[in-house]
Amino acid sequence: MGNIFLLRFTGEDRVGLTAELTRTLAQLGAEVLDINQAVIHQSLLLGMMIRVEVGIEVERPINAMAESLDLRVKIRAIGDTEYDNWVDRQGKPRYILTLLARSIEASHIAAVTKIIMDEGLNIDVIHRLSGRPQRLENPETLRRACVEFWLRGEPHDKPRMQALYMDLSRELAIDIAWQKDDAYRRSRRLVAFDMDSTLIQAEVIDELAKEAGCGDEVAAITESAMRGELDFDTSLRRRVATLKGLPESSLQKVAERLKLTEGAEALLLNLHELGYRTAILSGGFSYFGNMLRDRLGFNYVHANELEIIDGKLTGKVLDPIVNGQRKAELLEQIASSEGINRRQIIAVGDGANDLPMLNRAGLGIAFHAKPIVRQEAGHAVSNLGLDAVLYLLGVRDRERVQV
């Protein structure tokens, strides 16, 4: 069986250290059972669990080797029971907790890890996905920061834990995503987006209503519908009716002033670079969805069709209406046509009519959403731009294609 030891090396990092360390271990005939290395600002943290044959002297040669390399080392013998317990833990569930903010403070990590501790979970790995912040930053540059925690175990009370994280998100202006670490998390293939107030910073029908001179009336109906207080089909028909007689040219006029949401262009560029299929599933209008398709390269666009006769809006929307249920159905149709498992789908939206789509996806993200949507969706991003979705996929800043 042999004797098992845990070695912990610390010191100043430099090229070739690991090679020199393991050369000495090789001379001892050591089997490496586990290894983990991290470097923080040229400071090395290296842990190794090794097994050597009974009778092999370990402490003296390893201490001598560490001293020659100007490293500090701690050597601890691992008993049979302790080792067996460590092996048994590998069968426990694993989760990924992603912490996002404009900047990450110690208070954020303290609050998040307190809940991890209280729920009986063990932290295996912590690493940073965001790039290194500049010492002197451009004040006009929107910052983003992300740290990922790899956790092992099962929470004592998952609903309670998620409620606590939602409270923290509101109190500390941070976002916390919680995902099971399984094969589906690492093999997402389709990302579907709502359009208005998700991909673009407006509700298009409100903008059209301003052109028609009925902005206040329509804005009130829109807000009520997004909160889930009105039937979507009825509210849409009522709002579109106010646009009767609006010139078709007003669509282009509105399109020219629409602004993309922060991070939308970067997200779509990177998703396509990584091979994802992308879709717009919107209760808005196809004219604007097609505009985004041409600009950002979406593979699918499904949205509502405004009836236009003789160059003017008739005040009618053509059937079938793309409402919440229709979005979910379209999502499944696209996934089926692409041969994609439902758990490989990501859906992003902000309104109540996005919930069926968010709940149908393997990863549903409420983006800068209304409280009712944040409460019911599996995940929420409320403090960063759309490109924060890349962090939930485990993509580091240094791996991104730059816009």
C-alpha cells in the first residue's frame, strides 16, 4: 500500500520550479495522488498528495530540496481513514457558484462563503475569471469582475440558500449564479434571447407610440404587462391598435435611435466564435429582430408581425402572437431541429412573458429583470452587461475575442 503524505509548498514562483520539485519526488519513486497549483502575483501555492513505498525516507530529502529552491514546505502524513474519507468525497455532487460584480470586495466573498459554510458545502477551488484590473483605470470604462467557486456536497436547504443569495444580491449589488457542475453545464449549444430591454435598451412599442403621439398611454400598458398583471395577447393588441395610421417609415426612424445593451455585441461575437447557435424569441416586432440578426448574426428570429397596408400600420398584429407560451414552444422547436438537448439551452430575458422560456431552458437567466422574474428564474444578472453570460459558461476574459 505504501505511505501517503500531503506536501504544501509556498514561495516565490519562477520558471521550472514544478519540474525541479517533481524530479526529486521521482527519485523517491513517488506516486502522485493529487496535485493543485496556483500562482498569485508571483507567489506559488502548490499542494501535492503522494504515496511512497514503506521504508522510503521522505522528510529529509524533500526538506533539503525545498531549501535549495528557497521554498517553504509542510509535510503531513495521511492516515488510512483520512485518505479513505477523502476518496469517498469524490462521489458527492459538485456545483459551480459564480460571483459577479463591478468590483469584488472582501465583504462580498465573506458574505457568500458564510452561506456556503452554513449549508455544509466544501470549497474545492476558487479562481478568477475576469482579467487583472489596471492600477489606473479609465473612469468611463465599465468594470466587471468575476470569481468562480467550485463546491462539493449537497446544501442542507437549497431553497433557503438560494433565497439568501437573492437577498445578498439586492443588498450588495452583486450577482450570484448557482449551477450543477455536470456534462450539460460544459456543453451548452443554443442561446435564446428576448429582445426589448434585453438585447436593446428600450421597449420598441413604447418608441413607436411616441412617434404616434400616444406614448404615455402605451408605456403604462407595457409596464403592467411586463409585471405580469395583464394578459400579454390582449395588452399587445391594445397597444398596437394605438399605432393605427403610423407611417411605415417610422419603423426605420425608431430603429436608428435604438441602442444595444451593454455587452450584447461582445457576447454574440464570442458565442458565435465558440460555435453556439443563437435565437431571438421576442414579443416585440420582427422588423427590429431582423435588424439585429443582420447586425449581430443571429441564426433564428421569431417575433410579432405588424400589419402594414399602403405604407401605413393598420393597428393590427398578425397571428400567431409570440407570447410567453409561444416563446417556449419555439425554443423547443429550434432545439429539436438542431438536435440539442433541452438542458443544453440558455435563455435570457427580462419580463414575465419570458418565464416559460427561462424555465424550459437548462440555464434560464433573468437579465436586469422585474422582481417577479428574478424571483422565479433560476439565475439573475442585474449588475453587469449581457457579456456576463460568458462568465456563467466559465469563459475567462483572456479567452474572449475582443470586439
